[in-house]
Amino acid sequence: MSLALRKPMTLAEFVAWEERQPLRWEFDGFGPVAMTGGTYGHSTIQRNLAISIGGRLRGKPCQFQGGDLKIQVADGHIRYPDGMVVRAPVERTATVVGDPVVVFEVLSPSTAANDRIVKAREYQATPSIQRYVMLEQDRAGATVYARAGEGWTHDILIADSLLSLPEIGVELPLTELYEGIAFDDEPVAGEPA
């Protein structure tokens, strides 16, 4: 029995290769990792992030970016977060952002373990990232990691919580990020029952 072994790629080789691909790929420091497709709920949360966070940042030096830009994190890995806030100016033609301040991931059944463990470690090891927000997809809730000196703290938010992002001067009701989504027998969030 023979097993095909992947040949390791460098970060530069990956970036050049990925730019020629029709689909998005992340880089785990060894080779490409395929990105999975999303659901309506996932897409709705991403849209609400752009509207809620992006709208609150209009006219300010920080800008919200959606999931089309990749970021270089610790150990030279490449990730496509579901959203991020950048403080530094970014070139119009850039495809990789090097120093986001806040990163958002919408948890999916197929990616939750990786988001909670692998990406959490990578984001925490990336000096510019001050806050990492993991948003649940099957209920209104979030896990929020925040840089605190040399360490990290974390909070678990439920539906009636406020999401506080002091690094960028934003605070909003968590339920705002779930507007337009119905969970099981509940009415659609943001609409009268």
C-alpha cells in the first residue's frame, strides 16, 4: 500500500499558488487546506457583522473587512477569518492583511474544533490581535478572547449580552448579529413574535 505524501510548501509558494485557484484555501504552515462552503445562517451572521461593526466604524480610523481577505498569523499560517477589524491603512490591491486588531469566526460544525483550538492559538500568538470573537451559528452566543497583558481572558456571551470591543470603541447587543435568523421554534431574530 502506498500513501501519497504532501510536499511542504513555503508561505511564498502557497500565496502564489492560492492566487491562481478558483476557490479559497488556508495555509497550515505545511500546505493548502480547503475552505468549506457556508450556510444561510453563516452568511447572515457575516452580513450582520459587516452592517453592525462596519456601520459603527464609519469615519473612524479602524475598518471592518469581511471574509474575502486573508490574514497572516503566527508561524506564517494564512487564514480567512469571517470578519476582522484593521487599524492600519491597507493597500487597495492587498490580498493579505498583516495586523488585524479584532478577528471574528462564525463557528460551523465542520470547523468549530479548529476555530476553538488551532485558530485560537494562532490568533493569540499574533501580536496585533487584541480580541478574538467566536460566534455560535446554532444559537445566539459567543466566546470572546481578549488580550490581557501577557495572557488572555475569555468571556462567554449569551443572547441578551453586550459585545464590547473597547479596542475599536464599539459596543453592541449580541442579538444584533443574529438578526434575520430563526433558531428552532423561535421567531426570526429582530422581528416581532
